Amino acid sequence: MLYWLTSELVFPPVELAEDWGGLALGGDLSPRRLLLAYRSGIFPWYDEDQPIIWHAPDPRFVLFSHKLRIPRSLRPTLNQQKFTITYDTAFHEVIRQCQQTQRPGQPGTWITEEMLTAYCQLHELGYAHSVEAWKDGRLAGGLYGISLGRAFFGESMFTRENDASKVAFVAKVLDLQEVGINLIDCQVHTPHLERFGAEEIPRSQYMQLLNEALSYPTRKGKWAR
């Protein structure tokens, strides 16, 4: 049974989530509610014609930055330095491209206009960040997510050029490792991220790691490499 949220800023415990991960319906995408959700191990994921659906899956799909695996096929591209990587220079364009990217098995996008506006607000507040891969002055790929404490919550990525988003992802993970952010939330399993070392862990373990990560201060504001 999914719980209907009210105007009160509160979520039910993640242990009450359905087997498929759904926990609650409704509420809003205000910055305060979104930040509370991520701090509580919860994230929104829904389609345009649905109410907001809040998820807390078990198991949780995560990547520990020190366990990053770089596929052998990607190494020549990294060595050739085909792309220039930047942070937080084109957040709106990155999330818009993620919204418009066609994905196999998905008739539409889960990044609704409401979601796009909400995450742009979080970017302005210094919590949401983008990684851009540029080639010849053109945005070739990128990704975005939320940073809280020593946790990073990956949301989506896109690519216009072969390997562009992969290079952006590798750069991001290596830089997160450098600044002590080890927990990267990938939410639900994908074969693509599994190739880079992401793994499923019990939700209870994820919550313990998340609480530990949140005990550290958040690096707010625009990031730079």
C-alpha cells in the first residue's frame, strides 16, 4: 500500500515500501521536500500522467567510488583525451538533453517539466550538479545529480557522441573519490553501470552508509574540476 503525502514535510519509513520499491504518492517537488527525500533514502520517479511516486527500492544499486572499474574498451578514448570535462557550466542544457534522450524500452521520459524545474532550483541552491563533456566547443554528453554530505545521487545522463557520457561519468567518479565522496547512489540496477563496478546492496546497508555520509558537511555551490 502506497502512502499519500500531505502538505506536511514527512515521509513514511523506507521499510514500508512495496516490493517493487514504491513508498508514497503525492506531495510536491519543493527543494525542502526533495532534499528531505534524498536524506531519507527516497527519490521521485514517475511519468507525466501520474502523481508523484516516491521510491525506496530494496536492494539499492550503488557504486563505491574506490571500486570504479574502467572498461577496457573505454581506455583508448580516455587516453586520447577526446573530450573536455567541466562541471556546472550547462546544467539546464544537460538536464534538458537527458529529458529528450530516447531510451530503449521507455515510450517517454520520467523527467517531466515539473521535475526539470525542480532540479534546476536545486542547482541554483547549490545542491544539484552537472558534468559536461565537450568536443570542439559542442556539448557532447553529460550527467547530473544531487550532492549531500559525502554522498552523490546520480539521476540521469545523455550522450551525443560515442563514449562522451562514459568519459564524463569516469571523470566524476574519480573526482568524487579525490574529495572523499565514496557513496554514489545509482538507485536501480542497470547493466551499463554494472560494467563500471556498481552493485546491489541491501536497503538496510544503504541507509546505514547514507546516514554516515550525511554526517559530513555538503559542498554547496558551483563545482569546478
